[in-house]
Amino acid sequence: METKTVLVTGGGRGIGKAIALAFAKEGYQVAVNYNGSEEAAKETASLCEQEGVKAKIYRCNVADYTAVEQMMKQVNEDFGSIDVLVNNSGITKDGLLLRMKEEDFDKVIDINLKGTFNCIRHAARIMMKQRHGSIINMSSVVGIMGNIGQMNYAASKAGIIGLTKSVAKELASRNIRVNAIAPGFVETEMTKVLSEEARSAAMSVIALKRFASVDDIANLAVFLGSDKSSYITGQTIQVDGGMSM
Ligand code: NAP
């Protein structure tokens, strides 16, 4: 098999780390993007290398349009292609509507939604030249169902679904597929902050009665990145244990 390259944003920790490792296990070269967590990114890259593949880390704030352009060029130069792009980076800044600060609304939209646009915008040119590519965007069930106290996050994740469908339509003729994953509750740092009350409220609506592991999400990412999903584009696939049916 010709060696393929995946770029995972926010690949240093959480779901992104599991995705980076899952692709490495499939023989992909891995570009690990990070913003604040350099040590974690180095650790992910080293674990990928232990799978026998090339891996490198790239510091870049995905909300910075120009920095993302530079990162994409650098990854393409270092690895020779970007076959799969996983837009995984994301943050929460929760608050009820009447207490939501303007800067918290803007920051979540900037990183989650505009960050996804920035990465697609600059990777698309490279993928168009290659005449193939798979883009995977991290949405959330919250973007489908809404959630009290998360209107900024929900808006960013719902925006990602619209972005995914539109770009899938634009890039289909170039042999580039674009899909989104909408996880429910996943055991990571992001959900560690939830109170016991919030956890049990969540559990009561999850049919499978457990939170997702990071590997539940990574397995789907690998499938969507591979040719095994070659007839799937523009879709948002829920990995939520039957939370929203
Ligand atoms: P996490 O553990 O909090 O990790 C967030 C990741 O995003 C980190 O790798 C972080 O990198 C990166 N990141 C944050 N700001 C960034 C920026 N400005 N530029 C580049 N990278 C940035 O979160 P997670 O639970 O793994 O979530 C990963 C994705 O899945 C997110 O998009 C999240 O919204 C989505 N999701 C999570 C859940 C869940 O239950 N956990 C559910 C649905 C959807 P640094 O530390 O290097 O800054």
C-alpha cells in the first residue's frame, strides 16, 4: 500500500490522540497538530512512531487563518500529501444565555467552526491537486439536539454539519469526501468536568448505558478516512450509544 498521511488537529490528547494512534496502527504517517499541549503532542507522535510510521508535531492555533495555511504547506512538504484531514480541535465555554459573555461565544465559534473552515480551506487546495482526499469534521450530538448552557458550542457544532454538507457538494467532483462525526458523551478531559448530577442525567438518556470510549470515535474516523467508505459523503454519523434516535 502506498503510504498515506493523516493530519489530526488537536491530536495531542483526548479523542484526537486516539484518532492519531488508530490511523498509525493502519500504517498512515501522522501529522499531529496541537496548540497548548506540546508534551502531549510529542507523546502522541512517539506512540505513533512505535507503530512503525513517521509522525511529526505542528503547533498551530486552528482559529488563525494564516497560521493554518502555513501548517498545511509544511505538512504537505514534510509528508508529500495530506490524504485525510481530521478536524478534531474543539473547546467549550459553557453558560446560560443570559450569562453568556460575548467573548466566550466568539471564542467557541472561532476555534470550533472557523477553525474547521480554516483547515478545510487550506487543505482542499492540496487535496484537489492530489485528486483525492477525505475530510472528517468533529461535530457533536449537541449540535443536533441543542443543550441547556451550551448554545455557543451547539451553534458551532450545528454549523459544522452545514459546512460539511456544503463542502461535500462542492468537492465531490474532485474525489474529495467530507463527513462529520457527532459523538455523544465521550470519556475525556472535556467531560471530566461534569458534575455527578450531569453525568447521571446524561446516562439516563443513553440507550447503551455507558459513555463512549475515545476508541469508539477513532474507529469510525479510520473507516471514514479509508476507501471502505468511498460512497459516503456529506453525512453526519452519530456515535452516541443511542442517545438521540
Ligand atoms: P479535549 O480532551 O478537551 O481536547 C481538545 C483538543 O482540542 C486538544 O487536543 C486541544 O489541543 C485542541 N485545541 C483546543 N483549542 C485549539 C486551538 N485553538 N488550536 C488547535 N487545537 C486546539 O476534548 P475531546 O473531548 O478530546 O474533544 C475532541 C473533539 O470532540 C472536540 O471537537 C469536541 O467538541 C468533540 N466532542 C467531544 C465530546 C466529548 O464528550 N468529549 C462529545 C462530542 C464532541 P491543545 O491542548 O494542544 O490546545
